[in-house]
Amino acid sequence: LNLSFNTVSGLIPTEIGLLTALKVLDLNFNSISDQIPTEIGLLTALTDLDFGFNSLAGPIPSEIGLLTALRNLRFSTNILTGTIPSEIGLLTNLLVLELGNNQLTGPLPAQLVNLTSLTVFTVQTNFVTGSLDGLCAVLNPDALLIADCLSEVQCTCCDICG
């Protein structure tokens, strides 16, 4: 379901959880607000989830860890708050994880080292702390990493330090 670059506004209804066979949910570049519903965790067939460039607020629900078929997860450029849930480390098929340009806080979860297939990881322009060096050690050297590694985040392999 690709509704990107439309004028979709309002919230994501909890009934989204009824679309259990959905493989792609792309709502980027819209005006969606409120929080990501926990029912998102019921969409276990999803391979691509893109909520980027909206006005989503609140935490990333821990139920995101149930979406183990995900290959692409894009939540960049919203107003997401709270910590990055450790359950993201369960998404071992992820190739792309974009979390940049939010208001995420706290330490980077140690479970990020489980994401050994990542080719893109962005976490810049947040308020996270910690080290990405463990992730650097397990990733392909061609992976693109973008973080605030000039201050809050240690990263010896980041391509861009914001």
C-alpha cells in the first residue's frame, strides 16, 4: 500500500492491524500525526514500512520487534520521542533503518549489533548517546552510517557525522 506524497492527514487508525497480509506500507511525505499505534506489530508480513516525513510523535512502540520480515524501516523526519526500543535488534533482516531527524533520547540499544545485514543506518539529529562501534564491527564496510558522532555518539566507521 503506497500512499506516499499525498495529502493524507490525521492519525494512523488502530484498525491498521487488520491488514495482516500487507507487505508494504508507505505513508511517507504526508501530514500524519499522533502516535504509531501498537497494532503495527500485527503486520508481521511487512517487508517495507515507511512513515518518514510526517508529524508522528511519541515513542516507537516496542511491538515493532514483531515485524521480523522487515527489510526497510524508515521513521526519519518526524517528532518521535523516547528511546530506541531494544526490540529493534530482533529485526535481523533489516537492510535500511532510518531514524534520523526526530527527538529520540537515551542510549543506543546494545541490540543494534544484531542488525548485521544493514546497508543504511541513520540516527542523526536526535538526542541519543552511546557508541556505534559494536555495530561498525559487524557491518559490511560499504554500509552507510550517519550519526551525531561529533558529540553524543561514538562512531569510528560513520560516513557522515552531523
